[in-house]
Amino acid sequence: PPTTNARGEVWHEFVAVIPREGKYCGQPCAVCNVVGCPMHGRIFHQKNLATHARPRGGGVRSSVFSRQHDAAYNAFVAAFSAGEASAPEVQRQIAETLPPPPPGAEEGEAR
């Protein structure tokens, strides 16, 4: 579900896209919009979204990316929904607290 700040601005965890090229060309996909998630900006096929943000099943989560995504998502939602800062402002604040990305990390890869 979308998250709203005090000014009524809406933010979404994922942004829908239909790639024009690559592995998922013409198929329903989404881009992770959570700053601080190691997969931020990467394209996910619709079938992979449930295991990126919230793994299936009730047990222990097996994906490191999922735990990091959930932690980053919770930090963003807490900061965004508590005040009047815009989504880009909150994303910038969170990005300033993150360590630099590892060498060779590329954004936009399909998962």
C-alpha cells in the first residue's frame, strides 16, 4: 500500500514498469524504490516481488536482501510518514547515512 506524509504526498515501495528491452521485455515488472535496499533501482519481474520485500511462508526469512529491504523500508516509512518532508528529501537524508556501494555494484539489472 502507498505511504502518505503529513502534506498528503504519496510514496510507493515499488514503481511499475514494462521494460522495452532485456530479459523481461514487455512483461509486468517493478523497480524497488526503497533507498538503503541493496536492490534499490533494480528491476524485478512481477513473480519475484513477493520474495524481494516479503518472502513467502511464515518461517524465518532466508534472503539477506529481504531483511535489508524491510529494514530500509521501515526506516523510510517512519521518517516520511512522521513529518512534512517530501519523498526525495527523506531519501536524500537516508542516503547520506548509508555506506558507499561496493565496487562494481550496478543498478537496473533484472532480477
